[in-house]
Amino acid sequence: MPQISLTGQAHTHRLILGTAQFGLPYGISNQRGQVPETEVAGILAEAHNAGIDTLDTAAAYGSSEQCLGNVLSTSPDNFRIISKYPPNQPDKSIAQACHESLEQLRMVKLYGYLLHSYASYSNKPSALDDLQQLKASGLAEKVGVSLYHPAEAEALLKQEAKIDILQFPYSIFDRRFEELLPELRKRGIETHVRSVYLQGLFFMQPTELPPYLQEASPKLERLQQLANAYQVPVGAVCLAFALSNPYISQVVIGVESLQTLQENIRYSSTTLPEALYTALLELKEENETILLPYKWPAR
């Protein structure tokens, strides 16, 4: 049986460190809650040393921006930072929201500034013009939109929207955006995928899933059986699956501790044997109640 190599070339340059856990108790399998600011400093230093140079945050991530501002203001490490326009404050201008994020982050410019939801655009199409003005003013190098549904990306492509980055979910279960990836690459749009661990669902025991996720149990059990058969951590299988897609620019990973960051760094050098990759392709899921955590009942 072919073995997974955990000593291959690390792909940490394709990782983006998600920071929702720095401002919120985030993730279905998160047992720790919010990461303390004292620990965030060590996490960022470790990420920088490993070659991770981009952080993903948002105004909607509780105190995440403020935490990053506090830590980075006393750190010698430089990161590219992506933040997002709040989805629940439609009366706030994009320029004002961006300035507020920069103030919290103690930065003068961002690498990227995204609409946190497609609704911010569909409710106000001029939002894309406002994003372009941010670029022109030098406050953000790149702009884009965070999405949940392929139809949203298709609409933006059809309208030839001026965007540099699209962020959306992608995982062993969730491959709804896959067919669009070649066209996004062709247009020079960066693809940042999130939820490769489906908010930690892949680490849960199939028998312990809440009732609304019971339908995922057989595929989750199969995934864990495959990981066990190839003697590789489930997390390594999940991250390597996303990184093995050449059309994906970068993968956003969230961490609950320094240890989970170190695990992700190790996982980034995983090479999937062809037979395992082929078996994983059979686990594609279409049920959006499973795939989209915002459809999960409040816990």
C-alpha cells in the first residue's frame, strides 16, 4: 500500500492564516474558545518563521482586528493582511469601514479588502466601484468578495466585475466551485478557499454528530477509515486535498492554538497517493445543509 509522505516540500507559502479564532470562539469542534492574545503572538511568530505571510481577518470577527493590531504593533514580523466589509452594517460606507479596520489593525494599507458577503454587492452594485476607489487611493492593493454559492461567482464573471480575489468554501465534501476554478485562473483572479476542515466537522466522531448533520455520518466515517488505512492524520488528508488542486491560489486555515498551527505546517507537506485521492473524490457532497455552517442551527 502506498504511504503518504509527510516529508515532502512544504506548501506554507500557499497558506493564509485565518484569524476568526483570535476574536471569537469559532468552529463546531472548538473546545477551547477564543485564543488568548498572549498566545496569538507566538502563533504569528511561528507562522512567519514557517513562511506564511498573509493573514485573513474581518470586522465581523469580534475583536480579531484589535488583537492583531495589538500584537503586530510590537512585532518585527510583517504580514499581508486581508480584511472584510461588515455584512450587517449596510449604512456604513466601504471607505469608512476600511478606515476603521485599518485603525484597529494599526496599518496604513491592506493587501486585500473584500465584501464579506455577496449580498453587500447584490443589494448595492456600486459597492464594486467603491472597492475600486479603495485601490485607487492606495488603501488596499487588491479587492474582492467572499462567497458561499457558485451562482454568485458566475454572476460576477458574467458581469466581468473588476475583482482580484474571490474567497469561498472548498473541501473534500464541498467541491461546488470546482468547475469555475479554471476560468477564475484564466482571468487572473486569486482563489482563496476556506473551510477545508468544514469548521472542524472532519475531526468529529461520526456517532457524535448533532442530528442536523447525521446525514454526513457515512461519508465522514469513510473519510476517517481512508485516513486510518493510509496511516495519515485526517487533517493532513483534508489540507493536502485542497493544496493538490493547482487552480487554488491559497488555502485559509484557522487555528485554535500554537499546536494546531504546527500541525497544519506539517500537513502542508503531505503528498496524497493517487489511489487515496481517487477515493476521496467519491466523497463529494451536495447537501448544502451539511456544507454551509450558516445553515446549521445556533448552538
